[in-house]
Amino acid sequence: MDNSYYSQIVPNSHAYGSLRNFLIMYEYHSHRTDELTPEYIITGLKNTLKNEMEIKLIGEPVNAGAFFTSIKNMIEYVEKPDFNLESFIVIVGNTLKSNIDLKFKHKMNREEVYDRIDTERDYQDLKWSPRREKNNTPDESKPPAEWINYIEYHISKAKNEVYLLNDDLALAEVRKVAALAVRCLEIHGCPEREIPEDLLNGE
């Protein structure tokens, strides 16, 4: 008997990772534009919102004509009684030419993340330093390899939480990993990262 492979497709679960998806779908379905119905497009856009994506400028602003400013703006356009697919695709193209595309939202800025890691470092010092001193195993006596083992241990715990679909607990383990990396670099030093000139100049 031949091997058979099966996959489950959840109805109405489609979403978009880039506005280019619309151009690709339009070209692919050019002979069957009835498949790109307003209902299909709106469902995908709503799922894209659930995936915490937003429309953002991804380069220097370019004036390329009328463009979409948000996913909500796109949904409102498609919901119009006189919706026209061809006009919609033109505006999607203009949006991309304006250096605007779908991107994941950032829940925190870098400074906020650093602050959380700093608090984790305070917690680590309060919890572990007295015990390490009492056992005569201070952090300063540990080589980089031992810190890497600690980091790998918490990465394995994060993987387990991912498997159990516990994203918040997985992220808590990532926070611990970041703080452990900081502690290792505090003790052993942090090699400097030099940014090449071509990257600084955007080449």
C-alpha cells in the first residue's frame, strides 16, 4: 500500500503576512476572481489582526498615490457596497510602493525589555547569591561553559512550555535566559559588536 499523508485545513483560518499576498493571489486567481470575494478577504484581514500584525512604514516615505493606513482601513474599504477588486489591488500596490507593509506589532520597546531583564537580574542576586556564598560557589568562580549550561536548561524549559502552548511561561523562561546571559557577560566581559560601515550606510 502506498504511503498516504494527511493534513488538517481549518476553514476560514487564512491570514496575511505581507500585502504582497494580495498581489500574488490576484495574479494566481486572475481567471477566477470570484474566489477573491469580499468575505474571503475580510476574514483573512480579521485573522491578520488577531495575529497582532499592523500596517507600518518599512522604509523612507514615498508618495505613490492613495494607500491603506491600517488593516481596519482595508476592512472598511472592502465592506463598501460598491467594492471593486481591481481598485483594491491598485491601492494595495500603491501601499507597497509607498514602503508600507504588514509587520508584527511590538508589545514593548527595547528600554522596557531591558528594564524587565534588569529586574530579573535583581531577583537572581537576591535569591541565589547568599546560597552561593554559603556553599562557597560564588558566581565569579563559574566559567562561561557553566553559564551556558544554565541557559540551555532554561531554553529546554521554554521549549516544554511552547509544546504545552503556554506562551507566557515560555517567555518567562526567555527572560531568565536573557538575565543569565547578562550575568555571564558581567563576570567574563562582553566582546564589542562592531557594525560594518555598509550596514550603517544602508548599503
